Amino acid sequence: MTESEKSDVKGHVMDSSTTDGVTGCSSSSAASSSSSCSSSPSVHSSDRNEKKEPPPPYPESVEEGHVAVKVDEDQVSIASSRTSIDPWGIVETEDTGPKWKDLSVPWKIIRVIWVIVRICIIVGLLYFFICSLDVLQDAFQLLAGRAASSVFANSVLINNPVSALMIGVLVTVLVQSSSTSTSIVVSMVGSHLLTVQQAIPIIMGANIGTTVTNTLVALTQSPDRQVFRRAFAGATVHDAFNWLTVLILLPLECATHYLYYMTEAMTQNIVPPSDMENPQFLSAITEPLTKLIIQLDKKVMEAIAHQTDRQKFPMAKYYCTEVLMDFAENYTAPEGQMEYERVNDMIFTYNVKLTEYGDNTSQLTYTEVLDANSTKCSYLFHGTGMPGALSEPAAGGILLISALLVMTFSLLLMVKVLNSLLKGPMAKIVRKVVNANFPGCWSYFTGYVAMLFGIGITIIFQSSSVFTSTLTPLVGIGVISVDRMYPLTLGSNIGTTVTSILAALAGDPSVIKETMQISFCHLFFNITGIAIYYPIPFMRIPIPIAKRLGNTTANYRWFAVFYLIAMFLLFPLIVFGLSMAGWYVLVAVGVPFVILVAFVIIVNTLQTRRPNWLPKRLRSWQWLPKPLRSLQPYDRIITGCCKSKKCCCNKKRKDEDEETEGAHSTNSDAVVGADDGGKTTEEATEMEGRSDRKEGGSSDGGRDNDAYEAEDKDHGGQNRGHEKPVYEEDDNQEVYKL
């Protein structure tokens, strides 16, 4: 708001103070002539009864439904900030240092060197961040890899598509790698332990579970409220897309099997290429460091799923090169059984088989890794899982804590360096280029170009988690908007399937058909989801959902942890349990729940778009008990803020809770799939709260009709003949509704 607009606001507000009957005199002369104002109330009253002029209009710079403060210039600036600040917009940071043209030549050289140094620091921190993600995945696999892999061996669970979906989610969350869980599924399909139709729901679940890494990265941004708002929204836009896609495509696949039949036709006559290799890009850079810390034997996890003897091997790779020898030994029947038990208890033997003959003899066959001829690995945690050495869960716990510390430190430091670097004219250019749209009618295709960029970078990184986790802090500091993060995430979803296709082409030629079919199922699952939730702008529902979650976590930071546990652990476990209880139980519980959610979504949409279509009682959720429409009661319990009747929270937090209370009871933009006319969630909530108070009196700190009558009596009846203004408390300042 310019100075002239501020003066217009002040002038109109001061004029209204002499004509609308609230105080009876202007604020500038109230101190000097209070006695004269109070001594002649009848004159003012008679003047008003004769004229009865409405209050003067407010300037066009203050939009209808916003708040104008009636005191001084600082408070007018508060009204201006409420109408102009967009928490989801690009953050512009000014460079407070001297301008480039004012620097001498030596200082220009120093500035250039300092910029280069900061860029090198960012690259180095990014390298350690990516390496920490790799170690984090290995840590989760050491902690829960055996239990997660054994779940795939239960055919009863896999036959149910809903339970198979939740197994895919849980296993991927536990091993922190969709590529690992997908490779296990592909190997089981290639071994004919699973059919392609059984594997499709697991692949869908793995697509959901891989997004948990983004949320973990967003948690590191929690110290700054605004940064956390944007970072969490940027992370959860991936979650929202995957869950919404599964919500439509899983029932569709169960009913029509369109993914199965389409990919089967595509792979029916496929021929494996000769000398095809899976290109290694990012792993070639990170493995020199991560292999010095931990190396895992992925064949062990596949053996656990296949229930073969190699599952005895430690998950931490012991031999980098194995020299195998097959043995066949003849024994008498009693000796053969004893020898079988001895050999079977040995760690590095597998395919142990005892064949008994009718003449009281038996033959023992097995394969053993020759220790003298094999090459042992050399890394920090070598020997983990061996007798007398560190156990796998203990090593996994140590690696988990270390990786989280390195990841948090790298992210926080990288964000600080980026903030110091992205200032001045060049920073503005970078922000505008990253978030710019093509001119004219070509702007519609900007998102698709961003998808292509996401595909290319994900193929280079060979991990969608690494790419999206790297973008999350950039969204937090305002370099990338949430709206631009959405197509980049969709491109990353496709890019990770291209990586799996390349891996299938370079894999075992004997199972090329099955591996390619699974990879194509994964690819067209994501393409179908994009076709539903991106081309039509109002169908880009994941964006408002993510922004809604970001607003919630900005006000209640514990909600991020609750969301992480609920969406990636509790909800999958509950659905898994209901599906295992039987279809009738799942339908009996799930259908009423879906109907309730649909009802709430429709009512919230109408409250925002067409409130007149609803009954008066449903135009807001204020009639519900507070725990059913707000997180504030739970916040007080969790934070321990209210230990007695008098809350020990400071006034600032109380005002924030009151201002955002309606935001948690009215879903203003999370389900409509389009922008709400430029209004933010906070503004819509504020307008709704004021309309509620206008109908039924002020509730939380506002003035009701009785208070207004008392004030009218104190002012000698000066308020009579005029419409009662609607009051609202905000930072202890009285404000008017325009």
C-alpha cells in the first residue's frame, strides 16, 4: 500500500469517526476536546437523526471483506499487509549490502569469489545430503528389512488387492526405498511366486510409500513457521497425488484389469537387447563415500521373500566376490541327518539338501562360499550380523541416527547459504525464471515442460525420493512455488519408472517379459493419474490439499508428526486389518466413512463457493463441539499449554489460534481443486468468522450486542440510528468489518 493510499484510509476512517457515531469526535482531537465532545451529546445525536448519512465509502485499495484499522499509520499498514501478503508466493529477499556499481574493483573480485565459494558449499552440502539419504535407506533395511521381505512370502495377504496395496505402502516405508521393494516384487514375479495381477497393487503401494522421505525432510524446516508451511506443502503434494490416484485406479484395475491387459499386449513379443547396461549416474558419484560406511546384500532380501537358504546370510555384505563350490557327500542314514543339521547351521552354505536311499544311506548336497578364495569387503560396519559382532538392528539404529543428523545439518546449512546467495537482482531473475510461464496461450504447456525436466533429473538421480527431497527445502525458502513443485513431482514419478524400465532391459533375459510388464504397469499407473489430476486446472486437487496441510502444520507443528504416523503407518495398518477381516467388514466400515468424508467435502465446498445453497445451520461448523472442528484443544493438551483453567500461553499464540481456528473447521480450498479467487485460507476463515459473529454475536473475544448497547449508553446514545458495527479483536486492536 502506498503512502497516498494509507493517507486515504486514515482520512476516511477519521471522517467516519466524526459521522458514524462510534466516538463522536475525531481521534486527533479526542484528547484536547473530550470535555466538549461529552458536554454536547444531544447536538451530535440530533444532527445524526436529521441526516442519517451512511458512513463514507472506503478506498478502492482496501478490498471488501478485509480489515481496516481505525487508529494510526502502523495499524493501517497491518491492514495493508493482510490484503497483500501471499504465504504461497515467491519470497523476494532484498540485498542490504552495497550495490555492485558502488564497489571498487578489489571488492568486486572478493564478491565474485565469495559467490563461487558459497556455490561450492551448496554443492558439497547437497552431496552429503544425498549420501545421507542413501545411508538412511540402508539403515531402515537393516532395522526392518527381514520382517518387511518376509511379508511378501505370505500368499494369503497378497491375494487380497487392498491388503497387497497396504503391504506395498508399509514395506516401502520400512525399507525407505521403492526401488528395493519393487525389485523384490519383480524377482518374485520372475520366479513365478507372484503373478503380475497380484503384483500391481503392491507397485501402487510402493508408489505411495516412497513419498515418506519428503515429509521427513520437511520436518527439518520446522523452526521457521513460514518456511515450514511451504516446505510441508511441497512435500505432501506428492502424497496427495499418489493417494488420490490409488483411490480411483485401484478399484478400476480390480474391475477391469486394464493395466494388466494393456501391458501384456505391449510385452508379448518383446526381445531382450544384446549388451544392454543399466546406466549409473548419481550412484557413481555417491557410492565411493557410502560404500565406505555400509554395503548391503540385496540378494538376501530377495531370498527372504523367496524363502530360500540364502536368507541366512547377513544383510550387510560380507564377501564382495564369492567363490562357490558344490559339495556332494555320502553318509549312512544317522550320520547324514547329523551332518545335514551341522551344514545347514553354517552361515555361508545354501541349497542344502539331504537325499535318503533305501539301503540305509543318504547323500548330502550343498553349495558353500569358500572363505579362502573369496574376497571380503572392507567398510566401517563390515561383519554386522555375524556371531560375536554388532547385530543388524543395532547397526541400523546407529546408522539411522547418524544419517538423520547429517541430513538435518546439511539441509539447515544449505538453506542458510541459499538464503544468503539468493538476494539482489540475479536472485530475482532466478526465482522468476524457475516459476515463470510461457507467454500467451503457450502458458498452458509450461507445466508439461516442467514435467520433462523432472523426468530428466530423476533419470540422472535414479531416485524420485532424492529429487523431490532436494526440491523440498527450495520450496520452503520460496525459490520454487508449490504450484511449480506439482508438475516437477509428476515428472519425477514418471522418471523413476523409466529407471526401472532400463534396469529391466539390462536384467536377466529369461524374465524380461515379466519385469518389463511390471515396469510398464508402474509407468501407465502414473500416466493415468497425471491424465486425471493435471490437464484440467480445476482437477489439480493435490495443490489445495497440500496448501491446507501446510497451513495446518504452520499453526500446529506437532500435526506434521501426527500426519506422518497416521498416513504412513496407522491408516495402512487399519485398512490392512479390515481387509483381512473380510470384504463385508471392510465395506461395512469403509462405506459409511467414505460417505461421511464426501459429505464434509461437499459442505465445505459449498460453504466456500455457494453458502446460500446450504441451510443456515450448515453454513459454518460452529455448532459442532470444538474438538470436532478445531485442533486447538488437542494443541493445548499436546503442548501442555493449559495446565489449569488459565492458559499459560502467551497472548500472541492465543491470537494466532483464534485467527486460524476456523481454518481447521472449514475446508476452504482443500477440496475444490482450484484457486479461490486469490483469497488465502486465512482470509476466507477471517471473513467467515466475522459473518458468524454478525449473525449470532461475537464469540471469542468479540463484542456482542449487549456490549454494544452498554457502549451506546456510555456515549449518551450516540450510536442510535445507525447500524451496529461488527467488532473483532486482533492483536488487542478494535477493527471494523468493511
